[in-house]
Amino acid sequence: MKSNDQTNIPKANLLGTGASSHIGWAPSIFNFGLGVDYFNWSQVTDVAKIGNLNLGGTQLGYFLNGGFHIGSYTVLGKYFLHSVYTFENQSRAGNQLSLEGIDTSFSFELLYHISHSIFWGASYGNITYDNYKEASIGGDLTQQQKTSLTSIGLKLGLIF
């Protein structure tokens, strides 16, 4: 996670676990649908190295997805419609702080189907936040303050 200028939010590495679910339609080799992601992110970077900031938190995102199947593989793209990142620590004023409102944000996944109902795979994604909310007051982030959460991950999943 980092802001464009890396001053407002310095670059920090996070480790996340979460769940993703989507429903959709799969005619022939193609699939389309809607889904939701929920992740809990913990900071790996030492807080002392980034000004005693803890950037851990939770992320909730809604997306459209589309992809195609080739044999035992699925290539899937997600286009995020909305995402909220809520920091686990409060602001200096003691209020809940979150990032909301997104620029073009996406994720790509390559999945291998071990069986009809189990898959594993890899993913790459980027969500860029352009608004913030502190308590009930929100506002726009400047171009320098816009904050990106870039993720590279491994997936294990079930198909129902």
C-alpha cells in the first residue's frame, strides 16, 4: 500500500487473508458475473521504518468479473465497482478512518481446476482509492494523496 507521493502513506508491505465469492453465468467457455472480496490485511513492514504508522485494516470490494475456460484452466478478470479499506487503527483525532471511492481498479487471476469443485491459482490486482472518510466526514484525495493497494496472491477455492 502507498500513496502516489509516498509521503502521505509511505510504501508498506501487507499480508492478507480473505474470501472471495461470485455468482454468474457460464455459457460455453466464457463466464460472467458479480462478486465480493473481503480481506484482512496485516502490516509486514516495521512501523518504525514508516513513521510509526500501522496501515493494517480490512478491505471490502464489489466487482464485475469475466473470463474464459481452456481445459483445466480459467483466466478471470475483475473490474471493481466499489471498494472500502478501513484502517484498524483510529486517526490521531480518535476517529475511524477509511479509504473509499476508486479509480479504475482491477484484478486478474489464473486458476487451475484440480477437480470439478476445487481450484488453486495466482492473482494480481490493483485498487486505487481517491476518497477518504474520517468518522462521518469525507473528502477527495489530491492526485499526490491517492492511495493504491497492489496485491499478488495465491488462491485456493471451492466451486458450488
